[in-house]
Amino acid sequence: MILPPDEGIVLGSLLVENGVIAGVIPMSAHLPEVDEDHVFDCEGDFLAPGLVDIHCHGAMGRDSMEATPEAFEEILKYHTSRGTTTVVLTTVAALLTEMMVVLKCALNYRSSGTTVSSRLAGIHIEGPYFSPYRRGAHRAEMLRYPSVEETSQLLNYADVIRRMTIAPELPGALDLVRELCSNRIAVSAGHSDATEEEALAGFHAGISQVTHLHNAMSSTRKTAPDPRRGLAEAALETPGIVCELIADGVHVALELLREAWLAKGWKEIALISDATAGAGLKEGDNFRLGELVCMVEERGAWTGEGSARCLAGSTATLLDGVRTMVSEVGVPLVEAVAMATLVPANILGLEKSLGSLSLGKVADLIRFNSKWNMKGIWVGGSEFFL
């Protein structure tokens, strides 16, 4: 059963030649002659595009801030084994020098061309231009306002920066948004205490999405003399603004996941993992998110103690999010898959080559059964062995 986003579930076969999709053949159609040694019988399982994760920090105790090829490769291999074949690795709020080391490593890693696991699509700079009131699991001492000097340094790596998350209400933020957009770097609003008016000003300046909706962002506040709405409401009601969702069952209530889907439709929701180095570790294991000490517990990643305790990303995979949206929220399977494939591919500008099982696209494929067990993975037509 094949899952193209606009056609529903199709019974049939997929033809792959030289790592590219050469045909989607309905069950009733005649199959071309092929080498039997290269035929895979999916036995009624689902065949979908490889998942595309635009917000991922790490896995298996490894963090993108380590900025080494070994760390990148281990993170990507883990997520490949869970069905994610394209990844945007994500930073935390850090010193400029630390961010630049990550960017340089990403450039070198992508140019090496030696990996057989998930492709690295680039880097998402998450921070350091955040509200101190909505910093989440980012160190307070790393937060600062945008500056012309830092922007010029970061733009030396524009080819590898896919997106930057900032709080649009900060001094200098809107100028930064315009500068990034002019250099073809997407901008997302997040870790923000913006009013609705400040959020809309950010959208007008070029912000095209919001980072992990309902997490580390302003919402309706009951302030005298009149209530004020925030970034979350502005994003949900503004056409064209894509909302990231962490659908791990921990970050966002199921009711809010459903409300977001009803408000935006699948074309304006991008499922993300926000997976940290805790992904793949056991309950009670410790790990680091940047320089923060975190722990895997209660189905998530946590840092701090007492009143300072907060979520520090997730321990989930992107396929976990797809499963949650289908099994617990009630989203049709083809729409949930598209939120984790075609929508993020569109965000990255890679929709002509990735994100759906369409003629001419790269044969990144995943096979899973009705119980969500992964049965096969192919990256560029080459089988990734589980």
C-alpha cells in the first residue's frame, strides 16, 4: 500500500531506477519485466516517503553541538533506523564561536559524501536571540539581542543554514529577519514572549513558521485592562504560517494537537521530533543538551529540579509523531505522513526531489506495518539494513 499525499492509499507497485522513482504502478496495471533479485514484496505493509525532520538535536547520547563527523553520523544513523532519511540538525543558544564550529562541521560533513544514512540537509540555528521569559532548556547566560557583527559572521555559512529561530519582539529582531530572508535563510518565531501585534509584525517582515507550537511561546494572557493574545494564536490564525508540532504525547496535549490540525490543515503543519541526545537511551539515563545536564524520564527529556524543572526536547522519533497524530488524534494516515515528509520538504525547498512518492523524486522509502513496526528503509534507492 503506497502513500502519495494527494491520492490516498494506493494498492500497487513502485518502480525504482538508479535511485529515483520511475513509476507508481496501480495493482490493475501490467508490471514491467524486472530482475527478480531486485524485487521487494512488502506483503501488504505501507510504503511511504522517507521522513524529513527539520528540528533534531541528537540521539544515542550524541549532540549536534559536539560538532564532529562521528557525532553527526551516529545521530543520523539512529534516526535513519527509525525512518527519518533527511535531517536538519539543530543547535542550542550558544556563543558565536560554538555555532560557527557546528556550521563548519556541517559543511565538511555534507561535502564528504561518505555517509549511507540520513542525508544532512543543513543546520537550524535555534537561539540565541530568545526571550528570557520563554527560554526553555537554553542557558540564560547565552541569550542576547541580535547584532550586525554576529549576523555578518553567520552569513558566511548561509549555504548550510536552513533556518533560524528568533523571538520577533527583541530589539533588532525584525532587521535580522529581513537580512536572513534576503539571504534565502528561513526564519521561525519561537522562544518568544511576543504579543499578537509583535508576532504579526514578524510575519510581515518575513517569518514563515513557528518553532514547536505551544512550547516556549506566548499565548493568551489575562492582563489588565484587556486580555492580550500571543504568538500561538497569531500563528494558528495567519494563513501561510507553518506550525511545527512535537507530537510525542508529552509536549502538547492531544486536544491541542487536534485543534492545530483543524485550524491549519495538514499543509501548514510540520511534524518534528525535537529529539535530543536522550533519544534511544533508557529511562533514568543522563545526557547533555549543549551544556545542560538532562535526564530521560516520564517519556521525555528533562532538565533542572523543582520549580526550574522543564522539558529539554524529546526522546521521540518523527515516526512516533506520525503514529500519535493517526492513532490518538484521528488524523488520516496520508495527511500525518505528509506532515512529516512533503511539508518539511517544501520548507527546505526540496519538494522537487523529496517528500512524496512521485515520478522523478529520490527513492527515499520506508516500509512499516499496521502496528508501526519498521520493516524496511531505502535511502536513494539503497537499502539501509536495520
